[in-house]
Amino acid sequence: MDKLPIHGLIIAGGNSTRMGSDKALLPIGGRPLLAHMVTGLHRLCQSVTISAGSEERIELYRKRLAECDTEGWQDVSFASDVYPGCGPLAGLQAGLAQMPEGYAFIIACDMPQISKSLLKRMLERADGEVDAVHAAGQPFHALVHTRAAAAAGQLLEQGDYRFMRLMSQLKTVTVEPRTEAESQAFENLNTPEAYARYLRE
Ligand SMILES: Nc1nc2c(ncn2[C@@H]2O[C@H](COP(=O)(O)OP(=O)(O)OP(=O)(O)O)[C@@H](O)[C@H]2O)c(=O)[nH]1
């Protein structure tokens, strides 16, 4: 399939407190979840960036990905947080700030069920004028223009770390899932129960 004219960003610098171990490294079919996420994004996007938080985490992820079948995606980029410890908004800011200009497809590291059909409908609404295209109440599996890095940085400077606060400041349009499969794109593996359920299904 032809790649879409977007770049992929995986936000992956969290603490995985609810899971109790690093979500990005959860084994699925013998490979870490992060490798599945990179493969999924690489098929759809021009490039893949992982916003991994710290330099230590970047080294760990680089090493773990290098152990996997790369399926052609040796060219993954990494970003470290400029505002460490400030949550997903800091991950978004760090990633967007170093990505090629344009729309970035933003996904959390614990969302393995990327929906190509939903993404394509989101892209149809990304006309260059809107800053972000997302489903109501959902910050991830969304398109955000790289110019939003500035507004994210301003919020972080003010000590406001709320991701949806950024969305409320941007010019956005919403695109809702139409099918069960599209809705599943928003499911996170953020607890051991969610992970066990995903492995069973
Ligand atoms: N780069 C970066 N990513 C983050 C940060 N905090 C959370 N994330 C990522 O943002 C996404 C959504 O965050 P959460 O689901 O709350 O992840 P989490 O903080 O690891 O999980 P909990 O500790 O259980 O709340 C996940 O993919 C996290 O890896 C951060 O400070 N920096």
C-alpha cells in the first residue's frame, strides 16, 4: 500500500504505573509491543519518531528494536522530552518539534489496533488549515500539525500539562469511528487485565 503523506509519532515516555512494567516492551507474539507499533506506523507513514522521554529510555528502546526483525524500518527517529516528567503533552511537544513539517499521526505506545480506515478519513479532513483532527475526547490516534509544538511548549512553560487543554486551544475537527474495528483503535493496554484480554482475543 502507498504510504500516506503524514509522519508517525509514538508517545512512549510514560511510567506504566498501572501496568507495573514498561508497556512498550510487553511481549506480543515474541516481539515487544513497540516493535508492532513501529511496524504498523511504518506501513502507513513516511517516517516514524518515538518520543521516549529520557536518553536512557531511548537507548533501551533502540537496543530492543535492534533485536527485532526490522521489516525495513531501520530509520526510526527518537525524541527526548524537553520538559521531563510532564506527561504525554511533553512527549507530543518533543516529537512534533523535531519532525518534518506537516501532519503527524499521534499514537500512544499502548494502542496496537491502528485503524487505517479511520486514519484515512481523518486525513481527508486535514486540509492544512486545521491544526488537529481527532475523535471526540480522544487525544491519540489523531492527526496534529507540527506547528502545534509551539502552543504545547507555551502550555508546558505555564505548568499546564493537560493534553486536552492543548486540543481545546487548537483549531480542530472531529472524526468519529463508524465501526467496531475503528472504535477498537482507541483501546489502550494500560493494565495487566487489558493486556491479558488483548492476548486472548
Ligand atoms: N514522552 C513522554 N511520553 C509520556 C509521558 N507520560 C506518558 N507518556 C506516554 O503517553 C501515553 C499515555 O500516557 P499514560 O497512558 O498515562 O501512560 P503512563 O504514564 O505510562 O501510564 P500510567 O503510569 O499507568 O498512568 C503513553 O504512551 C505513555 O508512554 C512523558 O512524560 N513523556
